[in-house]
Amino acid sequence: MNYKVSDIKGKGGGKEIVLCGTFTFRDHDTFFEIISLIKSGAEKKIVFNMAECSFVDSAACGLLAIAHDEAASRHVDLIIRGVKGQVRDMLLALRFDTLYKFEE
């Protein structure tokens, strides 16, 4: 998995993190770079844009759950945007729509 971070323009600001490619167990260390951004508390809104993410496994879902827990403890709003295909199926099967706000 590759990712890129950009500022969200407009009211409220925040960061958008675009996740690209396959997101699996081997991306553990990379994703903890993203967790560090959440832990910093500098942002109150973070959007995971997963439109370019083609596959997630159960370990990736676990990492997303850790991100949710970190964000909740710091009152950071997390949003998942652009999920489709296998990624959408997996996240909905695991009821991630109850943890995250989903946007098209």
C-alpha cells in the first residue's frame, strides 16, 4: 500500500489520506505512520480516501479499527470515502459503517 496526505481545503480543514493499492498485514509499519498523525492530535478531521485501494485483508481491517480507537480517544472525526468493490464488501461485512462515517 502507498499513501499520500494532503490538507483538506475549506471549512473545518483536516487531512485527507489517500490509500492506494492493496492494504494487507505487510503494511502494518506503514499504517502506523498514519496512526502517528492521529496520535499527534493536530487534526480534528481525517478522511481515509480509499477510492484507489483495490484490496483489504483482515489485518488491514484491524489496523483501521486501531485508527478508530485512537481517533475516538482524541475526539478526531474519521471518515472513509470512496470505497468500492472488495474493499466495500469487506468493510460492510465487518460493520465498519458503525465505526466510521462513509462518504461516496
